[in-house]
Amino acid sequence: MQSGNPALNQSVFLDAGSGTVSTSDHNAMTVAGTVNKTLFLLFLVVFTAAGTWLQLDLVNNPGGAMPYIIGGALGGLVLALVTTFKAEWAPVTAPAYAVVEGLFIGAVSALYELQYPGIVIQAAGLTFATMAAMLFAYRSGLVQATDGFKRGMYAALGGIFIVYLVSIVMNLFGSQVPYIHDNGLIGIGFSLFVVAIAALSFVLDFDMIEQGVNAGAPKQMEWYGAFGLTVTLVWLYIEFLRLLSKLQSD
């Protein structure tokens, strides 16, 4: 079965680990190597986001963030799709994705921070704490990527995707899906649900990376695994920003 994260497709890892690389070979994918590359991608995201934030003057030019948001979102989407379908390009496309996504996160974070001072550090702290908690839960066996767990996650992820897709289309026509973007009980409940699903996606990601290691995937696939984890981290961070902004709204 596939991971809930489209970037971490089991067939990609299994195809890459066709048995031509031994798991004891220094050219084989490892968990440690994937972690190191994930940290490098996160450094690129944070460095680019900080640079974007520092050069924005939203007090005098509130619209200055939009080119970074639109460009970062579109560029990130294109690079994510390319990496998903061309996993062997991940050593190049994954760092490029991290840089482009940093532009998006920097601009979005600056906008949220302007309206809700202190929200960015809260969202970032919650994001990494959640990832650490899910890693502990996975490694300790408290949460396992069973077939039933995966099926439930696929259904939830599919539902979220449809809601967000409808929301984007409605926004193009000057409307929006009612309630879910508000700071009422329904809006906060929806954000809590999405945050929970994003957090549980780490379990699927960890499981898929572990399968890649066990399958003897080549070392370049560490970039692919790191890319997938970065995608989930970025998604969770954005969802925490949305949730916290709702909780802090009047």
C-alpha cells in the first residue's frame, strides 16, 4: 500500500530497491542518511524563509508578500510533482523544492506574525514537537502502519484534498466553503482534524522510509525520503498556523 504522503510512494522505493544494492552496502539507503538530508532540506527552508521575511515590509506594503506566496506555492507544486514522478531527480529537485517552499513559508509566516504576534514560534514549536512525538510513537510501537490504519488515512486524506480543492475553486469565484475557515467551533474542529491527520501522516512516512531501507534502495533515494518528510512538515506547520490564528481570533 502507498503512503498517505504522495511523495512517498511504496512502489518507487521497491522499484529502486530491486535487489541490486545490498542493505549493508555503503551505496544503500539508510535511515541516518535520510535524517541528515531532511535536516539539510529544513535548513534550506528556514534560511530562505528568514531571508524572505526580513526583506518584506508588510506594514507599508501589505501586498508585497503575494508574489512570494503565489510563486512559492506554484513553484513548490511543480517541483513536488516532478520529484514524485521522477524520484531519481530528487538530489536536485528536493533542495530546489526546499528553497522555493521557503519563499512561500517566509511570506505566509510574516503575514500571520503581523496579525498575531508570536504565532510563528508557537506553530514551529508545535510542528517539531509533533514530529518527535509521532516518531517516538512509531518506534515504540504505540502507533503502527497497519492496513486498517492506512485505509483510514487514505479516506481522511482524500476527504481533506476534496475540501481544499473545492475551497480553491470557490475562492476563484469570490466565495468560500462555509464555516471551515471561521473561528467558530466548526472551523476550529476542522483545523484540529486536519492537524491530527497531518501528524498521523508521519507514521506512514516513517514506515515507507523504513521499507525503502529494508528493500535495499540506492542511496539517492534518501533525498526522496527527505523530500517526503519535508512536504509533511511544511503542511503541518501551515495547518498549525491556521489553527492558532483561529484560536487567537476575537
